[in-house]
Amino acid sequence: MADCSKIRKFSGADDYRTNFIIRSEINKFLPGGRHFIDDAEIQRIISQIDSSEVDPVRVREIIAKSESTCETLSPEEVGVLMQVKDEGLFSEMRAAALRIKKKVYDNRIVVFAPLYMSNLCVNGCKYCGFREGNSLQVRRKLTMDELNEELDVLAGRIGHKRVIAVYGEHPDTSTKYIAETIENCYSRQVPAPKSGCKVGIRRVNVNAAPLPIEDLKVLRSVGIGTFQVFQETYNRKLYESMHPKWSVKGDYDWRVTCFHRCLEAGVDDVGFGVLYGLCDWRYELLATVMHARDLERWFNIGPHTLSFPRLEPASGTDVPERSPWLIDDETFARIIVIARLAVPYTGIIVTARESAESRNRVLDYGMTQLDCSSNIAIKGYSDFAHESEQDKERQQFMLGDSRSIDEMVRYLASRGTITSFCTAGYRCGRTGGCIMDALKTGREGKFCKINAVLTFREWLDDFASEETRKIGDELIKKELAEIKEWLPKFYPAVEKQYEATSRGQRDLFF
Ligand code: SF4
């Protein structure tokens, strides 16, 4: 049970709005008032992008640096990559992005599912259907029994092992509720439909509002995976126009220093995200790099993942339709390539907000994680007859890719990509700086292949259709042969675990 004795309590939404933010936990990370998001520098780089010609020699030097060091590029270097318009030169960037992805993550794609816990919210973000005051939304938070119903579908029928639990910001869904729901996710075990083996959720990532250090320590104690907070936009002026001053979220600096507090609290897998379409994408990507570099400076740890949500239509608002900064599929793909080169070691998440075509395309450009069989209505998995059903008044936005996990696994396998259900990382200490080093040197990519094979075997035996299982079996044979060639001495241990998994043992990992 989580020890929540140090967590502050609030009498209601007004008390929360007035007193939640701890100013000293912002200022600590902005010494001397200097800000790591340097607006003037970003504007300077953007005007240089617009006014000067690209130098192909310099572009190739930057590509080579990204590939050989796997270190985060400087904003200046990222600006040079942004100048590239020539298709030939860009295809060199794209090829390098794919090589980096292979070096760092091999041919794996990690899958997860969103799990919406609540849509209670004390904020008023102008682009969001969950904002306070939107009477079109039916408000609710999951009870523990309802959460179990959701888990029975997610873990027991679909076969997910990893969820991103999503919480609105509200005193009724505070840290205590987040901690209890995480604990509940880990404890629920159900029989798998094909094998009868006990299965459950093994990694709970969280998408929530920024928290103070003491609260983050509580989440660490219950085994949080990645803590994800989306900045939405790094452009302060635009940020302030989208997030009213009276709201907690209206405080830009509280939000942008959240990951510094995470790392201070020992929550060392942090997930960045920007809502692409609110502002000039170049501004956002340059600021993302500044943010990553500041965390690296303080803690020697950068973003575990970057997410790339695009602004989508939502209930009760026309902001998503009116924004002058909406991006097309072509630009979206370009952003993924540049991001892969800019922060080479990071995981890149592209969610089912995107269309199937758009996601299929960026698989080759550097994406490493995706969701499938997703439902983002509160209690949508257990209420709807099929997980792909949608209801605008019950969800934050509409999804574009409704493929089931079986379809997705089959599609990926047909391209030679293995779906990984591995969740070993945080359970054996491979998080934060430790995982970053392993990723940069390419060690993690190979090592994780073993865990990917073991968990893929589990999923095929527990959940797959015959058609998917057949193609999955073929892929596993190829993967095992590669592991044998790569690690001949270690291979007997891998084989032993693989056979045990095939006989029905679960959750074996290296
Ligand atoms: S984006 Fe988040 S904080 Fe803003 S209104 Fe929506 S749910 Fe609330």
C-alpha cells in the first residue's frame, strides 16, 4: 500500500487551484531566472532557417554525428536539418533515421493501450473537450470495480501488458487515486482465453498533470513506469492564450519543470509530448531539444519517450479547426525523421490519433511505440461491444487508427517487425541513465530482442488468431536464429527460457 501521509489534501477545486503549485519547486530549476526554453534563440534559428540556403556538407556532418554518437543534437544543428527541402538530401536523413532506430531498438515495436481513468478536470484548455465548463461531457472517474472490468478486457481479452493510464487534473483524482489505481492494475490477474495462463498488466505508464516532488515519490514507490506530461506548446505566449490564467495549467513554468521534479524524485523514465498543430512545429521541436538538453545537464538523463500527438477535433471547441499551424501528413513524417536524428536514443510514440496510413509510413522513419485495440472513452473497453467503438461525448478526441491488436501484430510481422510486450526494464532497474547508456551503445537493442521474443511467444500462445500465430511463429524462428548467431555462448539460456515459456510459464525475462 502506498504511503500517502506526506501528500497534501485540498478541500475542493478552488483550494486546489490556489494552493497546489509549489513555487520553490519551479525556481530551483530556473537558477538566476534563466530559462532553458530560450525563446529568443528559437526565433533566431527559425529566421535563419527561413533566410539562408542549406549546406549539404553540414547536413551530412550532422547526420553522421547523430548516428555515431547517439547524443542529442544542439538546437542549431536541428535547425540545419529543418532547412532541408531537397528530396534527395532528405532521403539521406530518412535512411539515417531508420539506421539509428535499428541500432537503438532493432526491429522491435513496443505496444501499449491507453486507459482513461477520469475526465474530471479543473483546467480550461481551449482545445480540449474535457475542460471544465464543457457541459457536453459526462464527468466520471473509474471506481476500483470499474477499473477491474476495464483490466479484464485489456489484459484478459486483448492481451495488453502495458498501459498508459490517463488522468484529468482534479483533487478527486489526485496522487492518492493515481497510486491506488496503479496498484490495482498490477494486482489484477485473469486467465488468457487460449491457454488459460494467468495474465495481467505489467507496466503502468501515467499521463497526468505535473506533480510536486513528494507526490512523485509516492508514484515511484508503487512502481510507475514512464511519467508522461505533455507541454502542449512550448511557445509561452500561445500557451498562455490557450490555458487560462485562473487554471493550474495556466502556469507555464510549473508544467515545463515537471520532469526536473520527476528526476529529482527518482521517477526517471519521463515522456515528453507536444500537441502538434497549436504552434509552428519548428518552434516545438527546437524547444523539445532545449528541454531534453537541460534535463541531461541536470541529471544526465533525457526523455525516455517523445510523443507526437496532432491537434484533433474535440467536443465543444473549434480551436482544432481554426489553428493556422495545423500540419499535413507530409510534414508530420518529416517531424518524425528530424526528431529521430535530434534525440537519437529516445523512444518515439505515435498513437492511434493518427490514421493507419500515417502510422504505417512513420514506422520506417523512427517510430518505436504504438497503441492498438485502443479505446479512449472512460470505461470504453468494458462498456462497448467492440474496443474500436467511439463516442465523441465520452472521449477527449477521435481516433484515426482502429486496428485491433491481432491485425496490428500480423501487419508488423508481415514486414519482419516483432511486436514486443516486454516490460522488464523498470523491474530490473533498466531505467533512466542506465537504459540511456545501453540504448546509445546499441546494447539494449540486441538485449531486448530476447525479451521481445519471449513476450511475443506468450502473446501468440495466449491470444493470437491462427493466421497471426502462423506468421508470428515464422518470425520467431528468424529472431532466434539471429540471437544464436549474435550470442552463441548465451543462447542455451535463451533457449531454456523460450521452451519454458512455450510450456506455459509466464513473465520470464533477462
Ligand atoms: S487538456 Fe488536460 S488539463 Fe486541459 S482541459 Fe483537457 S483534460 Fe483538462
